[in-house]
Amino acid sequence: MKKIRITPFSIPWFGFIAYCVISLILMRLFVYPLPLEQRLRFQLILGIAGYVYLRIYKFALSTVKGYDYNYFNELPCYLCNLTAIIGIIGTVLNSRIIGVYCFSIGLAGALLAFMKPDPDFRDMELISIRALGFYGYHSLLVIFCLGFTVLGLCEPQPSDVFGVVGITLVLTLIGHLTNFTVRKLHLCDNANYIFTYDPGDNGILLFFYKLIPVRMLYLLPVALPVGGIYLIIYCIYRLFALVF
């Protein structure tokens, strides 16, 4: 029997997208009408469940034959993973700006991972640790990030663009300090969280790296597209708010 494989925009891939959409609809119908305290509790449980899923998935990768596993390259310092962590903190604090960040840039990052995963995750058997881990986690992250607005926990505003850019720069600094530390200690000589050491195969980052060929500093102009992405997502949010 031929094994089912998953690649971006394949039928199984759309299955994960459908899972996200159905989950969000159910949340809107059954969780949104609840009092704020219960909605926050639900969001917190959702965030913790997603993060626990992430850690189990990352640990399970160590058992995958042929996967180049290094514990210090699987730390929660990728942008999607950091979004999950600060999202949990934002839920506990009921922080509007953190909620807005997760809804916008966190969501954009999760969707980008869905559409353009790293090479090790672009063509896999559906029933495998890598596929269920990667797409399962990012599905939960999409649901969690959108949960901030679907559940009415925050309402984005145009002026939030400055806070969103600021949070992105802080997370980038955290990623760079992690890269510097694990490389300096030779724990993982190719650590490149949030692409602070090199742009990888990302076209936009490659362009900025040509302009500013200096580690981490070349990411400073990324504030412009980050701000632009936020404003685009904000406009989509307002459009949905008017329609629904």
C-alpha cells in the first residue's frame, strides 16, 4: 500500500488547514460567548497544550533515523516557538499588545512555516514524527494566535505597529544571544535562530544581507516589512470584523 505523503498545498496539507478553520469556528461559537475569565483560561490551556506538544515533538525528533538532531538546535528560540511562550505569558497577564503581536506576526510566521517549511520538512510521510510534529504544532499555533481575536481577548489598532516591531526586535536579540552562546561554547556550531547569523534561503533576508553584511544588524531593516505585514493583517482583521 502506497504511503500518503504531505507537501505544501497537498490534500493532507489542506486537511491541517481545515482542522484550523473548524477549530476556530467552534471556538467562536462555543467559547466566545463565555465570560472573559473563562475565555482567558481556555486560551491559556490551549497555549500550554500547544507548547507541551512542541516539546514532545522536539524530543521525539531525536529518535528519527537520518535526522541531524542536536538538542541545542532544538531550543524554543525559533520565532514560532518564542511566540508560543510569550503568548502564554500574555494570556496570564491579559496583555493586549502581546495578544496583538501573536495574532499578527506570530500568525504570519506560522503560516509562512506552513507554506515554506525548512528543507527537512517539505516532503514527508504523513504518519511520521516529523510530519505530525511539524504540521500538528503549527496548526495549534495558528489556532492559538488567532484565538486572541476570535475569542475577543484583544482588538488590534493601527498604532500597535510600533509595539509589534519592538517585540520582534527584542525576540531577535534573544535569538542572537542564544546563537552566540551555543556557538561560543561549541554546543551547536550552526545555531541560527531567527536567522541572525545568516539569511538561509529567504529571499527578503538575502536582499537585506547584501545591503548590510553584518550578523544580526542586517535584520534591522526587517522592521519595515514587519510593520507592513502587521498593517496588512490589521486591514484584513477590520474587513472580517465588518463582514462578520
